[in-house]
Amino acid sequence: MTVTAYLIVSGAAAALDFYRDAFGAVETERMVGDDGRIGHAEFVIGDSTLMIADEYPEVDAVGPASRGGPTCAFTIEVADAAAVDATFATAVALGATATREPTDQFHGSRQGTVTDPFGHRWTLSALIENLTAEEYAARAADTDHGSYTVERTGTESAVAGHQLKVLATGDLYYFTLPVQDMARAQRFFGSVFGWQFGAPDEGHISNISAPPGGVNTGTADTGARLWFVVDDIHAVAQRVRDLGGTAEEPVHYDSGWSSNCTDDQGTVFSLSVPSPKYSA
């Protein structure tokens, strides 16, 4: 299941140009009616798809300008604090209104907000600190934001910042790359791909999710190990054995069930039934 925002504006064609130039949007579809109005268009910012159309007052589809102000707001996660400032400046130069100048926020992000020329509010945000729930609540209490009780579900280091996914049988769920030196691997892959790790001795990559993965020391593997989703791990493990492969007895971890296998030619792979908190 996914949720897609639908924007209604007066002047959808101009809005698409603005989102392209200000936020790096890529238009993927446009339908124009006989009256010249855009009846439907789609565009992508990062890995998010949004939809947009011109106003159709006859069916009560009107934009913020006609309603007297926006009824929703959007947040764009950018690469870092510098990108917040740069994107903010670009949007303002292209005609957006500076609603809130970029500042470091109590909750650990740097944010700046603009109202685009069509009435929608966009907050540009970059994480600059990882706060525990307790730190978040304490900082909120020290500001004029009032008192908060913060509840978070799941394992923060593994779940935070990742979109839950619909996982079907045969989908790739996780991978690991065998390495000899963890610190060296973190430096190398951090520089090559921008991978981030929660601690010097932690192999899990904290900022990717398609699929998630990590690096691993102390393994006999000579290549990447891939975990594939199954519905009944015990039945599939037995099927692997029946077909001439090998399958270890499934083991349950916080991330779900896992079984290390080889096929009938010696190829290494693993089976997984992901924990419910990692799948939609």
C-alpha cells in the first residue's frame, strides 16, 4: 500500500515548471483537456511520486489560493544542512515566499519552509542529530513547544527513516557483503555510496532500504549473501533439501526467521520471513 499526495493549483503547468527548477522534480505524465487545463499530471521528487491538476471548481477541486490558504503541507528530505539552505534560496529566487528561514530545530533537523507561488507550503529538512525519544522530549520541554511524551515502535537503528514495504515471495529482503576489516569497509563504502553505520563495530547500513543490507566480518562467505522472502520458511527449507540443496534449520531473530541454504550446485543464499514491523 502506498499514499500519494494530489495537488490542486491554479496554473498546473507553471507549477510543474517551478517544482522542476526549485526541487529537481521529474515530470512523468501529463493529460491536458480540450479546454487547456491539466486534468492530471504526475511528477517525482526523489523517490516520491506526486500528482497534480488544474482547478476544477465545478467539482470543488480548487487550490490553496482559492480556498484562502493551504490545507496540507509537504516535507522534502534533502542531503544535508547545506542543501536545506541552497534549495531554500533557489525556491525563493524562483518566486516562492520565505515562510520560515532555515534554522537548526530542537528535534535534530535543520529546516526551512517556503510557500510556493501556487499556495502550497514546502519544508526542506535535513537530519543533523540522531536524538533518543528522551532527548527529544527534554528538548521540547525546554522550548515553547510544550511537553511531549514520545513513543517509537520497532528497533530505531534498523527501522528509523525507512519506508515499510510490501514483500512478496521471492523478493530480495536483505544482503550482506563479507569483509575482513569493519572500519576499513565502513570508510570505503561510506565514501563510495554514502552508506552510514550506527557504530564503529556495526555492520548494518542505517540509511538504505531498497533493500536494506550491511557488511559482515567473521564469515566463511566469499561473496554477497542474499536473503529471499518466503511465506513458510520450514516448508521451503525442506523443499530446498528435497531438490538436492542444503538448508539449515530456521532461526528466529528480531528481524524475522532466517535459514542459510545452498542450491544443488553449491550456490549460497538464505531464506527469510521478515518480522511484521519491517513489512507493510
